[in-house]
Amino acid sequence: MSIFGSMKTAVSGMNAQANKLSTVSDNIANVNTTAYKSATASFSSLILPSGGGNYNSGSVETNISYSVTQQGDAISTSSGTDLSIRGAGFFVVQAADGSTVLTRAGDFTPDANGNLVNSAGYTLMGYSYASGAPAVVVNGFDGLVPINVNQSGLANSPSTSGSFTGNLNSGATVVVPSATETLPSANLATTTSNTQKSSVVAYDKLGNTVMYDIYYTKTQAADSTATPPTTDQWQVAVYRNADANTSGSGSSFPYSSGPVATSTLKFDASGNMTSGGSFTITDPKTAGSITMDLTKMTQKASAFASTGSTNGQAAAAVTGVTIDKNGVVYANYAKGDPKAIYQIPLATVASPDKLSLLSGNVYQANADSGVTVTSFANSNGLGYIQSNSLEASNVDLAGQLTDMIQAQKSYTANSKVFQTGSDLLDVLVNLQR
């Protein structure tokens, strides 16, 4: 047996317990760090070959691991840009030097330029909706841009499509054009009163509101003489509301300009539409066109009813942003519906616990962890994104205090072995006297 060997083994044991105490120190120091993952020291023995009746003591090796896959509790916050991931995945963030890394720390706030940056200085990355709904790049970070919530100025979008639903009364009077009663499409003062009117609001390229009047009039179909008629026919005529007659005659006709769209709807004997389910509003004053869908209109023995809407948005200022569970960032406007401007992806690796930990509570993929795979939240096994929420540290403070006591006792025991070896060396030295 080597006295020096036993002393070196004791030193190895003290170093191992010092490493364990260091992880405990780190964990306790970061107990309130957003999304911090606790470090754990595990030990393995190093055995030296022995023989000839002598035992050679070995040493102990320390291995540090991080509980990356263990999720911390969710903490509610008052900020809509505070984000947590409920489930698997990491935010993709960019460092000041341009390198791209992963993190679970979602305490993001806008910087001076409006980019979302967390407390460690990492910028949140995502895909822009500038060219339509984005597609994720699964095996890289190409196409990612900083998420910017500083949407200044006014924004608007012209109407390009719309739809109507409702019912046309099957018992409505059939209008046969004459000198005293004309169809709405003729745009004359003698326009029939046996017509139904509804209106819809749309938006032009400058964000102006444009209202259109839509008239539905039952007319005589080519085969309506059959008993019973095999088809019923309705004329649809659309006018600009701003062009309506304001002479006080009690009728909007004649409009100052002709119809911007006309169409013919046909229904079978069961009241189901057979043709004419769509038409396009072509407005020369706005130089725009709107495709309207009427396929959900029916003709039943019930009162006239019609509801419709168009896409687009009036000119309005951005009042803030919201982020949904799929990571879609919406700009909210004083008028109009929210507009998607970015989508935040999530990334993962085959073995998250093997990721390389870097300063700032961020991770980098390596050969042991596997390559990074990017996708959107709520897909491919990834979790969802929760706004107004942060992930807490997963450190168990009571467990850390227990580990600290164990490390202290083990360190003391190893020091006693070292001290005993030192005493034995003193005995050997004294044998010379």
C-alpha cells in the first residue's frame, strides 16, 4: 500500500466534493434566475491495477450534468412579451456577436429599436409575415429575423375578398321589367320596390372606408313557366353607397354612377344554389377589385336575411402586440382586426440534457446532444408558448441544502484520510532518528 497513493486519493475526494459544493453554490445563487436548470455533480471511480499483495488506491472523477428537460413552474406576469414554453423546446435567440443559440429564458422586453431582448441580452428570433405565412426551415436558422414590436406609423390593407350568408325569400315577388318598373341594374328612377337591400363595408388602398349597397331582386328565369318552376333566378346588383341619390325621393336610385358588379343567382327546387355563387366588385374610383362569395346563400320559405364581411383594414395606428400559443405575434390596431407580423419558432435536439451550457442561460448544440431541429409550437412534439408567463428555476432549495451538508461531511472525511496519511509519513520520518 502506498501512503502517498492514499493521500492523493483523499485529495481527489476533496476535489470531487469541492466540485459538488460548487454546483450547489451555483444552483442556490440562481434559484430565482428565469428558466435556470440545476447542475448536478455525479462521481465515478478510477481504479488502478494492484498486485503482489499491494493495493493501489485510485481516485474519483466528477461529471457535471444539467437537468435541462426538467421543466420549472410557470409564473404569471403582467407583460405580454414575457414568454414561457409549456412542454419541450427552446427559443431561438441571437447574441450580440451574431451567433445563434437556444434558451428557455423568455423574459423579453423591447430594446431601443423595438427588438425583443431578454435580461441576458439575447434577441428573440422569428419568421416574418411580410411575404405571407412563413414556412419553417427545419434544419437551420436561415430566414430568421429579430422579432420587432415597434410597429410605428399607420397601417392599412385594401379589401380583396368577402362573403355573404343568408336567405332569399322563395315567396318574393318576381319582377318583370316594364316601363314603370325596372331592375336595379338599370339604375333608373323607376327601379322596383320589390327588391331586398344589404350593405357591406370595404377598404381601399389608402385605408378609406367604402360602403357598397347590394340589391337582390327575383326575376323570371328562362324555364320559370314550368309547373312547378325548375329554377328560381335572382339578380344581384352592387353600387357605391356614396353615389346614392340624395334628392329626398325616398329611393337611392338613380345612383350617380352605374353598378360596380352584377350577377345572377340560380336555385333549384329545393332552394339550393346551382350557379352564380361569386362575383367581383370592380370599383373604378378606388382602382380595386373585391371577389365576393355567395355560395352559402339559400332560397327558402323564410324572411330575407343577409350578413357579410370583407377582409382588409382601415388606416390605423398600432396599439400593441399579442402573442398566441402557436407563437404568432399579432399587431393590434385602434381600428380593425389584429394582423400577424411574425411567428416564433421553437427548436429542440435529440438529447437536451447533453447541450453545452453557455453564459446567459443559453445552450449550444454539440455532437452529444444531436443536431438542432426547428419547428413551430404545438407541432412535432414541441410545447406551446404562453405569454404573460415565465418559467421559474427548477432548483429544489431544500435538496440543495441537503447536498451542501453531505458535501461538507464528505470533504471533512477525505481531509481526515489525508491527515492520517500525513501522520503516517511523520512516523516513517521519525524512524530515522
